[in-house]
Amino acid sequence: MPVKVSVIVPVYNPGIYIEDCISSLRRQSLPLEEYEAIFVDDGSTDGTPARLDRLAAEDPRVRVIHQENSGWSGKPRNVGIAAARGEFVMFVDNDDYLGDEALERMYAYGVANGADVVVGKMAGKNRSVPVELFRRSHPRATVENAPLIDSLTPHKMFRRAFLDEIGLRFPEGRRRLEDHVFVTEAYLRAANVSVLSDYVCYYHIRRDDASNAGFQRFDPVGYFGNLREALDVVERYTEPGPARDRLFRRWLRVEMVERLRAKRLLGLPDDYRRELFGEIHKVVVERFGPGVAAGLQPTQQVVASLTAADRYDDVVALAEWEAGVVPAAAPTSVEWEGDALRLGFTAEYASGGAPMTFPADAERTPLTDTPKNLEEAVAWIGTETVARFEQATADLLLRERASSAQYFQPVEFTRETVPLDGGERVRLVLRATATVDPAALPGDGVWDAVVRLKLGGWTKECRLGPAPRATRPEPYAG
């Protein structure tokens, strides 16, 4: 029977962390003869090569390729593509693992929708993964109708004939962001991309020892040199204008502005963050027109503006102010309606341990000039936050404690402006009610309720604390 999926795993000194990966591959629901696992050992110096050879000797689905160390994951993945026999190839890192039905579900979804790329729902254990992309499934996704560009890791399924037809392979050598270059081109050239969001396919793991390659401090010069290559791909396959600006905005937001905000910046040594800031400043000035930053949220716009103006000290001062801004959510009610649980809560932002307040009267004004100082920057952010209050949202996600798998729950909410100080200041509060159907949750593990609050320049999450008890109706009583 033809092989449907070839799973390609680049391997370098994973130690015990490869065991979850191996176990998940052996548990796949896809029939044994319909998939294969290709481990490409990139010159490991621990006991992994021998471990993989023993595995291959006992499991006909497993092949192992040994090679000299190449410095990064690009070459091992390319070697795996060349050796693959499957209709699709799936890339898995050696310290991550798959959901038991991942290959079967992703393959079927890809075939049903004629996809060249299939993106499976991800869960992040002690690391972040895209959230909005997996709010629902997208059988025919593009970079324009779905937030595909938020997911640039390689942990996806690609039609092998598509990769061969366009000659797409990973950049090789000791470098960063090879996955950005590869995945961005795949998105822009695919006939169709399908996003499967109703099952957690990929578990992205941060090791207990935090030794994952992606968590190691990088050389800013090399990193942003590699980042420019991803921007080159966008320029090659798009025309100047709003569509290109939207794509560029992803790198400005995620790889630059977010690195210069709050505790993420303040936790770095001063000499390193100065070097980081300097390289980001170069890219912002060289590559991004005004339309890129204009689409950011208010706080992000200010950081981008200060960075373009080369004002390092003001970026640090803004980070110190923003480090005190946190989401706050409080349960207000909990009751059963039939078999569903209705959970009420409020959500707002706090600063300095107290509810955050904003100017009562506000109109949206473009950030045409860089703020002169911190006070002016904070004032503009406050005014813009009030002016954009109609865009604020509150979501409730249930997150399984053991696996970190998370699922959006249906939520209804209203936005309330609470006057203070004689009406000169206001609090911006969202009052929400979520509906939770316990029978719809996969498994019977322990779940945490997490509120995701989008307001102004912030999208942050916090755990929802204890709520008033609800008496469970029959037949669940007792």
C-alpha cells in the first residue's frame, strides 16, 4: 500500500526528550503500512544514534539516516524530504510529539480539501503557540483570510509533489529562521492551505532544562540578517501595498516590537538589549514603510516609532511602565442550564495593582509624530485605547493542565465604560458570560479556565479564579 505520510524528524542530542516523540509516532491511528518515520541524526554525540538504530531494527516503519553535524535543522529536513516515500511529509522536532490521531486526521483533511499545506492545531507546553489561527478550522485558508502568517514553524504537513514542483527546500547551514523562509514561500505559492482546529495535532514542548535550540540567546546581527531573507520572500511573491504591509507587520510585531516590550526587554542584560535594539532599528528603517507600523496596536505603534527614531532610552522607559500592566478577571456567577455551565466574569486591565483608568473623552488620532517623552507616549496610548474600545474582546479558553491543549468556549459580552473622578477618567470593563459543555471536552483531565483579553495595545491571558459554587442538576447530583 502506498505510504500516505512520511514523518521527518531532525535529531541532535535530544537525550530522554526524544522518547515522547518516538512514543507518539508509534501510537498513530493511521494504519501501520500507511506512514513512515525518518529520523535524520545530525551528528548527535549522546546515546541517540544507537537508540534510533535499535528502534529501526524492531520497527519497519522507522528509518534512520546518520550524517555529520550541519549546524541547524535545515539540512536534516532536506535529507528527509529526499528520502521520503509519502504523499505528504510532516516535520516534527525531536523534543515535540504528535496527538495520537494527528497523521490520520491531517492527511484526510488535506486530501478532502486539495491542500498543499495542512496546518494542525498546536498546544504549547511552557511555550507560546498561535491562538487566533485555531479559533476555527479553515478548509481554504490564505494569508489574507486567516492569520496563517502567525504560524511559521515547520511543524505542518506538506504535499511532497508540491515541494518538488516549486523546488522548495530549507536554507541550510548554521543559521536561524530557516523555517520562516520555507513556510512563508509555501503559504504564498500553495494552491490551497487547510487549517485543522478541532483536534490537537502537535504538542510544542519547552524542555525542563530550557535547552531547546529556539530558546538559546541569539546573535542579533546574524538573526536579523536571516530575518531579512524571509522579508525577501514576501517581496518576491507580493506587490507593494496593503497586502505586503500586512505580511511585513508580522515580523515587525513578533520579531522586533514584542522583543522590546515590558519584562521581555527588561530581563535582558543592558549590553545585549542595546545590541538587539540597534539591529532592530536598522531593519525597521531599511525595510518598512509607514503602512506597516500603522496597522499595529497602540502600544506597539509607539514602540515601533521610538525604535525607528533610534530612542533606546525611551523604549526602556516605556517597557518599565508597561511591565506593570496586567489583565484581571473575576468570576461573577456560575449556574447550570441543562447540561451546560454558564460562567459569568468581568475582565479589565490593571496597572500598579489597581484597575487601569483612561481619559473619558477620546478620538482616534494617527501617530504621525514620535512622542516627545514617556508621558506623551502613555497619554496617546490611553486615548487610543478608549477610542478603540468597541474593538475590545474577551474570550474564555479551557486549557487542559496535563497537555496544555486549549479550546475556545462560546462567549457573550458587553463593554462597559465606568466613570471615575467626576467623569474625567473611566475604567474599561468587559462583562462576559461563557457557556461550557463538559461533554464536549476531550478526555476527563483537569481543566483551567483562562480569560484572554484584547484591549488597546494588549492581548494577554490570566487564569480565572474560583467562582461561586453551582449545584449540579440531575442526573449529575451526588
